[in-house]
Amino acid sequence: MKLARLSRTAAFARTTLFTALSLACLTPALADQPASSADQRAAKLVKRMSLEDMHHMVQSFNDMMVLQQPPGSIGAAGYVPALSKLGIPALQENDASIGVHNYPIDQGPGKQPAHVRGEAGNATPLPSTLGIAATWNPQMAYAGGRMIGDEAHRQGINVLLAGGINLTREPRDGRTFEYLGEDPLLAARIDGGEIRGIQSQHVISTIKHYALNDQETNRLTVSSNIDEAAMRESDLLAFELAIEDGHPGSVMCGYNKVNGVWDCSNKHLLDDILKGDWKYPGWVMTDWGADHGVQDAMAGTDQVSGIDHGTGFSLGQMSSSFGTPLLQAIQKGDIPKSRLEDMTHRILRSMYAVGLFEHPPVKKPLDVEADALVAQHAAEEGIVLLKNDHDQLPLHKDIKTVAIIGGHADAGVLSGGGSAEVWPIGGPAIPAVKGPDWQWKVYDPSSPMKSLQKLLPDAKIVYDDGSDPAKAAALAKSSDVVVVFATQWTCEGVDQPNLALPDKQDALIGAVAAANTHSVVVLENGGPVKMPWLSKVGAVVEAWYPGARGGEAIAGVLTGKVNPSGHLPVTFPQDEQQLPRPQITNAQEVDYNIDGAAVGYKWFDKKNLQPLFPFGFGLSYSRFDYSDLHVSTQGDHVTVSFKVSNVGQHEGKDTPQVYVSLPGDIGEAPHRLAGFEKVLLQPGQSRTVSVTIDPRLLATFDVPGHQWKIAAGSYPIQVGHSSRDFVLNGAATVAAGTMAP
């Protein structure tokens, strides 16, 4: 394969694995406003703006803790007032990792809520973002993004702080549930789908947190240290591919440092790579309080977010680096006026491209039932069946007695905390427990037990809260089958100390399993956990935080109404000793050169470690086989095609995965995920799947040459059910080549 230096347009044309359906779902707003038109309209408007007008656009105000909103504000997370004289609408910004973030704000005696964000119970929670990644289905991500974009638009919001794509370098990270796993390709395709869905509703989406914001411990000060090549081939590749796919209107820079330089002050990340190499046309906003001085503007930051109204709320600096200091720097000539013009142009360009001028938000009621179904379908596809010895599942309809133990499964399903939290419509299933600041522990009101009762009407189903293991074991012993719901609450701002289930739940599961061999464990958790009881239970179901209709989704999988089709987007380690950093880093620097680009399954492959469950793993109630592998090389890309057959007895969805190995000793690990596609097949049905490998997944990053470099040679190709279960083997003969960064 002979490759010339590819332009950014050509590279985008080769971006990974678009199916015909995903192409059909490109953001309508972007189709209505071509890049040239959005740029031209922004340029014309900037020419009409005074220095004060442009300065107005580069600051957003922190409205989430203010009792009295300024005129025009709806009390979301951030606010840029409208410039009515120029016809520029306000920016109403809100968090949205799994839905339109909201939580109860104490207004004080006699005060009424004035906040969209403080109107608890006015939004639909999707499953955790990690659960969406477990669907391995970009169309499901698109549908979820479209739903939360619509709910935002109906509440007056036109910017969502969504698109979290930090790779799972640290599985104990409190925000693992908000992100999309450990692989750049999978994360990018899911994130791109979500961003396109949000922006189809004329709501701008960010992508965040740029970059290497991979743990919460010391998140406001820690420096993520990593070599350039490793960074380009891992964390930055995820951002690069997702930006090409989703076209987010804004990139949010993070709190941390990279190689000693603050994210939002990092010219190499923002100007050299994002805006230079990748030709990103949108604007860079800071995370709330992540600015570090007026010179952030010269580093590539375009807008400071979360400027304090003087309420006493503090996170990071919460200063106004782009307030008076920016104007003074421009007047002195330290920052050219042309830079302010560019900052303003980028913001307006995204507003035009996504349709904020032509399609202002109109407040109206939510379509509650339709939105809940979107969440349910996502949960159903994201649930992963990890173990099913002797076909323990699905539960037979003639079962007489079922014990449900723990996890408040009689009432609801757990959700994650922090700025991703969505208080569900109707309120929490049980009284929420408040932590510091915004850290609420909330159960969505979707009871797995009640849903099971509907699907198993002839069975006697009894609940025990699991607080007394001996009592729970006695109930288990007297039942035909027992389902234990184990929970792990995770939250922004707090990392997990280890990978164990909290509150002595491992002992509870052990006691129940000893009493009844027909034991099923359902996990509701933020990320990978250890399972010391794994050999003692019959089945394990990974449900993540399953969202608004999580109880229905779990019951559907347990009873066979839904055939599970989720696959792990992260590796589950045996224990912490298998991680690159067995103890979470509590210093002011974290060394990511230990694993480099070998994140997640690549680390396990490189070190020849046997995980508890590998990346890409997931069982089904049916069986799927692969055959007829064909690998072709034409010009500058490699195409892999093969036949997928449902050789089981049930309709089901399968996700065949294509992995590539680089020749010789180059590359960060033995295998890279190079493609995948989710297919629905009836029993006995076959379908030919064809995927095209993005050339960057065949390349390493050449730092001295400032380019992607492909070595000549034979590239092994493998197709399988996970990163450790390959069925087909082939190879592609590739010529040497280079690509623009």
C-alpha cells in the first residue's frame, strides 16, 4: 500500500467504519449549514462587532449556584447573555453526560427554584456512558444523544457539556462511568454517534475533557506525563477520531496538566495539535474554573467558563482571566485584537453550523414515554452477560420461587453521581443520600423486582435487603433461584480506593451462593470490579447504571425477553496488581509512560496477563460463528470481509470484532481493535460484514517526522468474539507510507 501525505479531508474520508445507516444519521444542522456557509456568516458578523461585543462572547457565567439569575438566564450550568442588537442568541449551557443534569438546590425559606438545573426530576437518565459503550452500537449512541438533545432544547438549553471520551487508564476513576472505555476506536465511534445525535436537535455538544484527564484524585493539580507518540496513539487518537465523526461545536479543556502544562494553557495541545494538525474549526471552552491567566488565549483557549458571580462557590480559580485582564492585554498589544476576533469567530461559527440562530429552544413538555423507551433500549443492548453456567439464564417461566436480595432492587436501580447525575422524572426510588456539593446518591425509580413479577406472574418473588447475610442465605436456600443485586456507587470528584464491591457485598454473595447453587449476580456499578465469588455463582449480569427503565431492561435479560448483546468496553482485571499502577496515584504527577499507548487490553496482552474478563467479551443466549474471511488492500486502505452466522436457536445481535497486529516489534501491544459492526440475525441466518481499517490504526506516530508512519510488511488480521477469542486469521500486505498528523 503506497500512501502519500493525506490531507485532513482525505483522512476524514477514511475515518473508521461508517455503515450506510450511520452516514444517513449525519447531523441535519450540519447539512443545513455547510462549513463554508457557517464560516462566511461568522466572518460577516464579526466585522460588525465592536471590541466590547467580541469580549462579551468569550466569557460564560457560573449560574448553577445563584439564587437570582440575571435577565435572560434560565439557571443552567453556564450562561453567555444574548447580544440582541446583533441578533446573537444567549448560550444556555448544561451538563449532560447521561441526560440533562439536574439536582435539587436549596433555595432557602420561601424561595422558589429559578434553575433549570435545580428543577429536580425534569429529565430522563440514559444508562451510564460506559453502558452505552457496552452496546458497541453507534446508532444506539446517536439515538441517546438525540433524545437528550431534544430534552435540552425543550428546556431552553442550547449547549450540552457532553461527549466525555477520556480513556480508562485508571479503572478506579470516579468518572469511569461517564466515559467510553479503554479503546480509541470504540470510544470515538460511540462518542461521535452521541455528539451527532445531540447536534441534530440544534444543540451544540462539547467533547471533553481534553486531554489525559483520567483520574479524579488531585484532578485540579495533577500532571499527566506521557510521551508524544504514546499520547497520539491512545488518548489523543480517541479525540481525533471522534471529532472527525461527530463535529462537536466545542472542545472542553480539562483541569489537569499534561507534561507539566495546564490543559487550558497548553499551546501544544490546543494550537499545535487540535487547531493546527486536526484543523478543528470550533471553539475551546475551559472546564469550570480551569483557566490560569490571560495568556490562555494565546495558548488556544477561546472562552473561559464558570466565571463566579460572587456567591462564594469555589472550584479551581473561578476567576475571570478573560475579563478585564484580557481587555488590558489587548490594549497593551500583548494579545493581538485578531486573536479575539478568531475566538469570537469560532464560537459564532459553531452556533451557525448547528443551527442556534434559526432554531432557538422552545420550552415545551417532554415526550416522557418515548424518551424512557430510548433509555430502555440502550440499557438492553448494553447489559453484558458475563457468565451463564449450565444455561442458568434465562429464567424458566415455570420457576416457583425467586429470592431477590440486595441493591434496593425492590425499588429501583442505582445511578452515578456528580455533574452527570440526572434526577429522574417522578423523583428517586428511595430518599437520595447527599454527599458534599453535588454528590447525590440516587436510585432511579425502575424496580427490577416489580418488572420480574410482571414477566414471571406465576412465581413467588420475595425480597430481602441483604443487610443480614445469614437471613439472606436462609431465604436463598428455600428458593428455586436467587438473584443478588450488587451495587457500587461512583462519583465525580472521588476515585474508588480499590476494585472491590463496597459494604461487605462479596461476603453476602458468598453466603448466598453457598446456600443455593442457582445463584445469579446482577452488577450495578461504575466500572470494573473484582469477583472473588465468581466460581461459586451460576450467572453474572453486568448492568452498569442502567437508567430510566433499567429495571425493565434487567428483567428482560433475566427472563429471555431480551437476548443480551452487550460486550465489555473495558477489561476486568483479576485484581489491582494487574494494573499498570497497582495503587492509584496520589502524587502531583502520574506517569502514563508506564503503559504508554498500551491502555487496557493492550497492557494485558503486552504483559501476558490473564484478566478476569477481557475487553470485548459478552455472552448471548444464541451462538454465532464466523467464516469466509477475505482481506484486500486497495490503494491506501485495508478492507476485511467475512460471514457472520447465527448457529443458535434464538434471534440475537452479535458484534464481530476485527483486530490488527503491526509487523515486527513495532506497535504498543500485540493487537489493536481495527473495526467492528453490530448485526441482528435470526436463527440460521448469515450476513456478510465488511469493515475498512483506518490507516492510522496501521501506523505509529513518528515524532521527529511529525507524521503517521506505516511500515511495509505483513499485518496479521484476526476476527473474533473478544480481544482474547479469535476465530478467523488472515493478513494484509501493506506498503510503506506516511500521513499528515
